[in-house]
Amino acid sequence: MADIVRQLTKQGIGAFRDYIQNNRQNSPAQNPPFHLLYQSPYSESLSQHIEIERNQFYTRYEAATYLHRVFENFDQAEISYNGELWSWISLYYLEELLSAKTIGKNRLNAPDNYILEVEQGDLKWREYSHHLLVTPFYLYRRHGEEARMLLAGPIGSRMDITFEIVSRLQFARSHEFIKLVNRLYFNSQGKMKRGASKHNPGSVRRLISVFQQLELTYDILNMSCEKMIDLLPPEFDKWLDSQQV
């Protein structure tokens, strides 16, 4: 059955934050405070009528494509940075986020994984990239199918390689850079190659470090994927050639 999408008020966000902190500190965990979703003064209506359903998403990609459909007629600039809305969505899907966790089931992560803080238009991008639902939504909205591999993991946990990229806004925005990441670190079956997110030569951490240096000389993020490959040092050759899982 469909529900009407709302957004949390400051009071609602405060109560949600208290619940998260209590969940992290105490056992057994209390039931989620779903009353915040529809009761005043904890939530309020949106400017548009939007309906949503509780689905069990097995991957972040599934969540991203569904949320994109839900909000396809909503002003995208408004929705992407609406902290009250994304905090509401996290609470709405809290049971699904918990059940999908690979480690520490029934124990919530830090509040910024669920609560999106945007104060008077001031967005801290690195904290934005912590959020478990707005990050997949942003990547899919911007990159479409190219984001599929980065969003392969369960929605209740973050994949290191995704966070390394998305936490740096200039890389998260670049479609050609995302294509390069897919070429380097995922095989033809869409599985991440061993060691891609570790401190290895040619790993994603090294890629970001190399690109930060190249940016001093080249307008690299406006290049095509192929031109980016031409600038990479030899340590990345094995990643381009390998199909290992």
C-alpha cells in the first residue's frame, strides 16, 4: 500500500537523532519511532503529492532506481539537497536498512548515515556522501547505468570504493571519471576486482591521489575516459587488463 511522502521538521529530526543515539548505546534496541513520520509537530507536508511504498531493496542500485522513479516529476535540485525529506525517507525505510546490513544487524550506524544536515543551503559534501539513501539516488540521477557497479552492495552498508569516490565532489560529478572507475576496478560480470579498495598500487585510493596531482596541470575531469587512461602511470595497466574477481 502506498504512503504519502512528507518531511521531518527540526523537532522530528531531533527525536530521530535521539533514537539513533539510544540504539547505538543500548541493547535491546527499541522499535523505530515511526510515529514521527506522520504526526505533528514531527513532520510536515511537501509542496507536491508524492506516494511511496515500503520495498525490500537488495542493492543500493535497486533503491536508487526506485527512488528516482518516485521523484522523477519532482524538482531535482530541490530534492537532492532537502535534508528534512531524506531524513524522513531514512526513517521510512529504517527496517529495510537494518535488515540489509552485512555487519552489526539491528545496530544503527552514525546519525549522518540516516539524517541529512543542510543548514540554510550550506551542505557539507563529505557528510552528504555518508547518507545511505541520498548517495545512491544522486549517483543514479547523475550517471544512470554507469552507476550500477558502484551501487552493487546492500543498502544498509557503504562500499569503500563508492565512498572514496563520492566523498570528493569533483569526482562524483564526472561521468567520464565514473566510466574510468568501472573500466579499472570491475570485471565484465560487474564484480569488483580484488584489492581495488585497498592500499595497493593502482587502487582507487591511488587513482584519486594521482588525479589530484594531475588536476594541477590538466583540466582532467573534462576529458574523455580514454584520454584519462592515456595519462595514467604504468601501475594502473594491470587493472585495465585484469578480469580477476
